[in-house]
Amino acid sequence: MDAGLRAEGGRWRLAMDPGAFAVGDPALPALLAATDVPVLLARGEHDPMVTDAQLAELGAPVVTLPGLGHNAHVEDPQAVLALADAYR
């Protein structure tokens, strides 16, 4: 948490440069094609940034985590960790 948050004026903000969003396209199809390990794509049911259909276009299995949003890993870390159980 110390590395990810900053106190400013009695309030907290993310310690992130908004310029990180301008890095560009992550080229996910190419990244997925280059890997030799199993990939599972997951999203929260209420994630407004990506749909199941958009993830399915990438050709990897897709899981939707019920009741969660875009930051599913923050909202329910155990649900996200449970996804890795099949790969142990």
C-alpha cells in the first residue's frame, strides 16, 4: 500500500502517473500468441471497461466473476486467487 498511495491534504490518491495510460496498445493478441503457458482471462461482472465478448475474441478461456467490477482483485482477492487453483 505504501508504494501505491500518497497522502495529500489529508486525503489519499493513487501514486500513479496518469501518463501510464498513454503508453499505447498492449497488443494482447500478439502477447497471447507468444506464450507457451495456459492463459485464463477474467473480468468482473460489472466491469464497464471490457465485455465477455471482447475477451473471448482473444481466443483464451474467459471467466466472469459475479458481483465484481473492474478491480476484482481489490474487491475480492480470494475469488481472483481461486482462479489459479486449476493451474497448480
